[in-house]
Amino acid sequence: MKTDSLFYQIFLRFPDSFFDLIGQPQLGAANYQFTSQEVKQLSFRLDGLFVPLREDSQQPLYLVEVQFQPDDSLYYRLFAELFLFLKQYQPPHPWQIVVIYPHRGVEREQSLHFGEILNLASVRRIYLDELPHNPSLGIGVIKLVVESETAAVRTAQTLIERTREEITDQSSQRQLIDLIESIIIYKFPQKSREEIEAMFGLSDLKQTRVYQEALAEGEERGLERGLERGLEQGLQEGERLVVENLLRVRFGELDPPLQAIISRILQLSPEEFTPLLLQCSKQELLKRFPPEKSRGN
């Protein structure tokens, strides 16, 4: 899972964490919708927008950008997209940009062109390594993304304990624990499922929402087809659908490179491919399962 996709999931499932992060907890996620918006003129999509639910000119809309790699063109792209969005939609709200960095060393200011605009009150730059040491639950979940492996072990355990203590609604509590588990899987891509279970005292990673949702859909569709085509073929189809669904949950749509490696993945047993699909990045999977070359090559 890419870091920006991980933050998208954090803000989608636990939007209060964003308002804690910007020091505006009183605004409250109940007043906003986290969404994406297409700008039709150039066919691009703004993927991190907090838009007020009411047409209140006192409530700003927030464009959120997560940047974990140096990018000399970031501010050129970001402000171009913002102003094209404003031109097309002319929203009834003031705007604010929030750029999230792991630390200052990643940022490329381009002060010649953006020095003054970066100092506006409407532009917020947040460096995760400078956040408080005793954060709210929401900021704690965000900081977990950049914690060292050693610190992440205890931090994740503490966050799970705090979630059970501070969030009484069972559905919300389960969603946040699922989110913490997803961050754990993201942070330890080289470790086996058994190692992660032992480190964090988790039950079985197969009990996480990510795996269960993909498994349930795959089993249902696979068994339905199995009734028509025979039990063995149905089970094989079920495994394929589990793989496809896990890939969709992790990476979004199944693009051609991912589709090309599914048959290679299915050469492994479910016990072998499950931890790989939960833990490996897209690039790691493509490297591990290179598409078979045609006989003519």
C-alpha cells in the first residue's frame, strides 16, 4: 500500500484525526465529507478533499496532500490543480491547503516562485516528526505511520488499548482497530504473518477486515460458480477471486500489470499467497512475480 493511499484510508475511516492534526478539533468531522473531485478540463482528480456539508462561508474546504518523497514539481502541480478546481467549481468556501511531510528534509520549497504563498495562513505544512509526544488518539494513529519499527510495536499496542477505552461505539472501535492493523501490515512488509502476530499479540491476520471482506466475496462468488462447473473448479475460481479482491482492496483497480501476475500468484497455496498479498507493495509483487515471457521471445 502506498503511503498516500494509507493516509487516504486513515482520513476516510477516521476523519477526526485530520482535524486533530491541523489543531481544529472543534470543527468536527461531522461537518465535513472526505471525498475526491474530478477537474474535467484536464481530466485529473483531487483525491484528498474535506468539503463542508453546509454552504457556510466561514468553514474552509481543505485540500490535503501527503508527500513522503522529494518532488521538485510538487508545489507547481498542487497550486495549478487548486486554482483549476476553484475556476471550475467556484465553491462557496475559502480554501486551505494542508501538505503532510514525514520531516522537513523531504520538502522542496521552490521559494523563488512560492515563497510568499507558502507563508499564507491558507497554506499549512505539517511535519510528522515534530508532532507532540503525547498526542490525541487521532494524531497517534497518524504518527504510527512514521514510527520506527521498534517504537511501532509498543505504540500500536497502546493505540489499540486506547481505542477500546476511548471509543464506546463497537462499530467505530472495530473500524479503528482494523485501521491500526492495516498500518501494522504496511510497516512490516518483510515480516511473515506469524512474526507480526507474535510482535503485536494479534489473533490471526486473516481475521482483519481487509482479508475477511476479500475472502467472503471470493468464496461466495466462487462457490456459486462451483455449483455450475463442479466443486474443484469452483474452489479454484474462489481462490482466484480472493486474490483479485485482495489486490483491489490493497491497490484499487486491477491494472494490466497486476492482472498479468495473478496466474503466477495462484501457483502458491492460500497459506503462501495470503501474507504476500497483505504485506508486499505493488512494486514488490511485480518484481516477485514477473509475467511469463511468450515463447517467441
